[in-house]
Amino acid sequence: MVSPGIRPGHGDAIPQDDQKRVATAYQAILDGADHVVVGRPIRNAPDPLVMVKFIQQQIATAVAERQRLREI
């Protein structure tokens, strides 16, 4: 499953955002996404590399949590 509309934090809709529903990468992965689409939060970030690393950390945390929940 592919999840677009990824934002760094809940409620972080971009002004005049065309995404009706947004989610964090963490929440999207926990909700079953296999892939996330992140565009403007990276492109518009003051330091895009910092944003990429932040979202990668959200993904890694969610993947570990999803695995832990499967083992219960």
C-alpha cells in the first residue's frame, strides 16, 4: 500500500495544502502502508537532509513497532 500526504507531524498541513488527509510516516506505516510518498515537506524544508533523516527515523520506529505487535 502506498500512502501519500506524509507530513512531519500531525496537523502539519502545508498552507493551501491540496492533501485532504495527511499523516506522519510513523502512523502511515502502523496503519499498513508499505511505501510513503513525501514531497513538499522535504523540498520546502530549510535543510532537506535533516527532514529526510527525521522521516527515515519515523519509518524505522514504525517498522520496529509493527514487527513487535506481530510477535505479540
